[in-house]
Amino acid sequence: MHTGKLQPDNIVTQPVKAAWLQEKSVELYVLRLDKIHAVVSGNKWFKLKHYLQDAVEKQCKHIATFGGAWSNHIVATAYAAMQQNLSSTGIIRGEEPAIYSNTLQQAKLFGMQLHFVSREAYRNKELIKRDFPGGYFINEGGYGPPGAKGAAEILEHAANPGCYTHIFCAVGTGTMLAGLSLAVQPHQQLTGISVLKNNTTLYSEVLALSGKNNFTILHDYSFGGYARHTPQLLAYMTDVWNRYHVPTDIVYTSKTFYAIEHLVTTNQVPKGAKILMVHSGGLQGNLSLPAGALPFL
Ligand SMILES: *Cc1c(COP(=O)(O)O)cnc(C)c1O
């Protein structure tokens, strides 16, 4: 279990050296947001910070939010609330399990009250909210303008942020992508890799947050959908770790890395490109795998 401090200063821009990049004269750098904290890693801290500030300004003492049993957002919210001396509730999709996932155990350790609702009831968020009067509600995944505003600060942590021609990130709710779209410069091409299958409303949801149409979303790299993964993906993650020392997570960043390699090797990225992949963290989700499934966490 991890309670250590958040350390945004630990973020590094890691160069990747690979034959498939060299052959195409493409450079790849990974912005390691996973270095912020062992559990609250990645984009969640960026997405949450303005919500928490707002809650404190409004003198709300209780944060409530939504997510699944392996949600990076749930555990990050639990931590962020604890840090601000606020109480928190996580409304968890599905019946209470006999044995809590690592994520839920960790959220509890950070002081979060867990409230389980059936998958059916979970769909009606407004009804659930009535059970928590006075709570400061954050949407699932931090979706909303304050979330995008925080994510717009991510690129400031990259070494020489203006030098990249292409920026890639994983997309769940699209809040991070919206934030990046606010931050990229006109010469930078921004691409989001969706982890959801056939999410046809995603583009308009990102557009609604950013107001800019300077991004593309690719839907071909979901490996079957959210939290779906294949033995091939696990083998690929092992390979990426062994070759480049980049740890990836099964839900988001492994699929983004895979997409980048596929796009480069199939000549869909121009010669001379300098790619920045935002490593949005999420490594704690790998604990859902059987022990030893990966050579790293
Ligand atoms: C939540 C999460 C994402 C998706 O972010 P959105 O803003 O919801 O699109 C991507 N990567 C990781 C590791 C995450 O935990």
C-alpha cells in the first residue's frame, strides 16, 4: 500500500530507441506521468486539482464521485480528498464484492467511504446524488471543464514541449484529450487512442470540453474494449518493458504504445516526426492480473 507524497517533479521525458523508429526516421519520447506516485499516477492528479480547489473554495467538506472496482479515478480522488482534509465517497458500480480489489482497498486506506450500487442503479447518477446532500460531485473520470483545464497543464511538464510534431494519448472519457487540445501548438498534431469500443459520441464529448477541433480520435486499437486485453497485448507489454523499460498498463497506455508502433511501421506517421506519447499512468490497474503475468507491476 502506498501513501507517499505526490511528486510531479519526478515526471521525465524518456526517449525510446528502437529499430522500427530508426528505420522510419521517427523519434519517440514518453512523458512519464506514471512517475508522480505509485497509485495516484498519471493524468488523474491533473484532472482533479481544479475540482478540489473549487470544492475548498465553496467550503464543501465532502467529495463524491463514481467509478468501477478498478478505477484509477476512484483511488486518485480518495487520495486527493485526503490530502485536502476532505471526506470522500466512492460510488462503485456493481454489488459489493466479498474480496475488495486492490484499488478499492487502497481507496479505503485513503479514507474513502465506498458505496456500492447495482449496475442498473448506477446508470441514474442524478438519483444516486440525492443520497449525498451537500456532497461535491465529480463526474466519473473527472469529465468536465475543470478536468480539462487541469489536463491542459500536462504538457508543461515535458522537456521542450514545443519541439514535438505529434502528440498521442489514451482516451477514456476524453477529458485529458480535451485538455491537451487546449494546450498544443498549431504545428502539433494531436491524436487520441480510444480504449472503448464503438464510442461514437466521444468526438463530440471532447469537442464540447475543448471547443477546438484540432485532434483526431482513432478507434482501431481498443483490443476489444475497455479493460479488455488479449494474451498478445500482455506479451506486447512485456516486450515494451524488456526492450525500452517503459512500464505500461493493460487498460490505456499499452494500447497507445501499440498504436504508435503500428502507425509508424505502416507509414502513417511522416518521416522526421518527433512523437510525444503521454504516459498517463494507471499502472495500479495491472494488479487485477494474476501475479507474475508481467515482469513489472
Ligand atoms: C483515466 C485514464 C485515462 C483516460 O483519461 P480520460 O481523460 O478519461 O480520457 C488514460 N490513461 C490512464 C492511465 C487513465 O487512468
